[in-house]
Amino acid sequence: MLATPNKPSLHPDLTFLNYYQSIISNIKDLKNNGTTVISIGGGPRDILVPSFQTIDERADINTLTTSIPGVWRSTDHLCLLWCKQLILNIVRSLFDCVDTSQKPPAITDNIETRLKAFKWHFVQRGTKE
């Protein structure tokens, strides 16, 4: 999820509340189906969706662009979609998730393998671990 508001700042009406409850339900369904969920926020420059709204307790990884290795800038809400450093991290992590033993090659079904690749590209690379 790229700069997706997972929590509202306020609940002005029932429709708004129902919308956020459906987001929670959809994320639970994704997780139950074995999907790896990563929430990436833009950081201080994103004034449309503040960082606290991008945190999701159900996500496998919650991060901001400023803490992703190789992404050295905070992004605003629109720049998040075309920030070259972030896009390269996303693409590289997806390539690391490909199981080449399958014909044709596809993203692996192994959740641990996917999570290891995503953690490497979004959390650990560049740290002294």
C-alpha cells in the first residue's frame, strides 16, 4: 500500500466509518489468502496522508520512504508513485520473490521467502546485521 490512509483522522459520518471498516476487512482477507501486506508512507512531506495514517497493525511491514534503504528523501503524496529510488526497491524486491523453478517463473507462494526479500529491500539492506 503506497500512502494509503488506513486510519481516519476523524469519523464525520457513518459512511466514512463503514469505508474504513471495509478496508480493515479487505486487509484481513488478503492476509488470510497468504498475501504479504506492506504499507509505505511518504514521510513528513506528505501533507495529504500523514504518516500516522499509513500505519496498519495487520501489515507485515510498515515503513516510511525516509527509512527505506536507498530512498534518501521524504516524498509528497504524488511523488511516492514516481520516486525512482522507491520504484527500484519495489521492483528489486519483486524480482527477488520470483521462483525460477516454476514454469513459467512466478512470484513464490512461500510467505517466508517473500517476507525475507521484502524485509531486505525495505528494512535491512544497508544496516549492520
